[in-house]
Amino acid sequence: MTNLNVKYLGLDLKNPIIAGSSGLTNSIENLKAIEGAGAGAVVLKSIFEEEIYLEFAHEFSKLGPMDNNLEFLDYYDYQIKKDNLKRYLTLIKEAKKELSIPVIASINCLTAHEWGFFAKKAEDAGADALELNMFILPSNLSQTSQDNESMYFDIVSRITSKVKIPVSLKISPYFSNLGGVIRDLSFSEIKGLVLFNKFYSPDIDIDKQEIVSTDILSHNSDYKLTLRWIGMMANRVNSDLSASTGIHDWQTVVKMLLVGATTVQVVSSLYQNGFSALTGMIQNLEKWMEANNYSSIADFRGKLSMDNSTNLAEYERVQFMRHFGEYK
């Protein structure tokens, strides 16, 4: 009999497949359906730092000239934040009441300002863990790469100092020394790293000659960067590694586990195929394990990581050689 149980962030999961943070994890109805489909854990929709300030800007545009005074605006800013945070904390409380799987709260943050306080509120509301979703666009030309990296460690330190629940960090691959940053973050106060975020990116409509958004959902070939870096860092870091972006099928789940991921996070496939996609992934993972005589995830997790490889070039090669030479 196969055992799919894993430990992630110190939490017991019945399987390694997590429903990642998205608009689908923003209601109790969906969360119950996600648990029913078999997810090992769920990450609630992120509360966005920018979202709170954009809501303020939207409401500000509706104010009349008599309302445009600093005292009123300070109160209005406070009230908007309070309402957003209150709704999110209510979602955490209701999710913990209705679900038996771990509930992970999520903060999409750019600064450490106020979020340590909110992290404690999320903990008090019952969240089993907290995922920080961070990407600081290195567009400020006056800042060095070291300045940008320091911001991540500063935010992590400030937030983890406020809570006792485990904290994970979801990051991008856009660091000048990615391997070193992953290693150093893993030895900070966090318990897990999620590789990698999927971002909003601009595109161009050449007919209208204006900036538009690219595809919001990932594609089933987008997993390869994550696979490489999970494979290279597994067993060389001091935290759990969770694979994210481009995980659309059970085969990719198996691949991520083989290279050393502790868990995988699924989002786009749920939008495209419904929550039953989770059930299919779990069932097929179990069948694959049975066919290969694996009784637990631990029997094969990390089997194909760089740490266990006899040919490091399989991971470190970045240029095509014979592949394109023979390609027709």
C-alpha cells in the first residue's frame, strides 16, 4: 500500500499536492471543494499590499473637494486597510473551522511596513503557516543587487520575529546570484522556499499600439526552470522546497518529486480543468508509485537531484550542443 504523506513546513500533509494561492482559494465553498478533491493543503488567496493602496486611490478619486483634507484621508486610508484585513482574517477563521487540511495564509508584500503586525493577526486567526509572496522589481538603478537582496532578508526577519507559525517564502528566479540567495534564505528564519512566482508581464497590442497583459495562466511547459533549480538545490539547503509554476499534470508532479521537491503547488490547471485535476494527479501519482514499487514519497524523492547525480553537466549545461546540431 502506498503512503503519500509528507511533512511540509513541519506540517503533516496527506499528499504533496497543494492548491496554490489564487482567486480560487478565496471562498469557503471553493476551499471545501478543493479539500474534497484531495489536496494535501491549501494556500489562501494573497492579500496584496498594492491592492490596499490601489483601493484607496480608487476611492480617493470619488472624493469631493471638501473631503480633500489630510485628517479625513488618514482616517479613510486606515478604514480601507481595516476592512480588507478584517475580511481576510474572517476567511482564515472560517477555513480553519470547515477544513481538516492545513490552511496557509499568504501575504504579497513589497515592504516590511505593518506586515509583521498582520502576520501575527493571521496566526491568531488560526492559520497553520504563512507564505510570503515577494518580488521586488530591480528597476531602481540607484540600488545594487545587494541592496535588493537585503530587502528580502529584512522583510523575512521582521515578519518571522512576530509569529511562531512556520513561514515560507515564494520568490522569483531574478537574482544575480540565485543559488547563493536560495541557500542563504534557507538558513534564515523561514522553513520553506517556493520556486518560483508567476508574474504579471506587459505585452504590446500592435493594432491598438498600447500595452496589454500577457497570459495570466501558466503553460504546461513552464515548469522547466523550476525543475532545474529544485534539482540543483535539493539536499543543499536548510528548508523545504515547494515547486510552483507550470505544474499541469501528474507527470510533472512526479518529475518535481524526483528532483527533490517536498511539495508542488497547482493553480493554472485548476482554472483550466477544475478541482478534479487534483484528484487525477493524486490517483496517477499513486499508480506510478505502485508500478515502480515505491511505498512512500521518501523512497524516490530527490533520486534525480544534482546531489545524487554522477553527471553534473545534466544540470549545469546551459548551451545547446548536439541537440540543435542534429535538429531537423
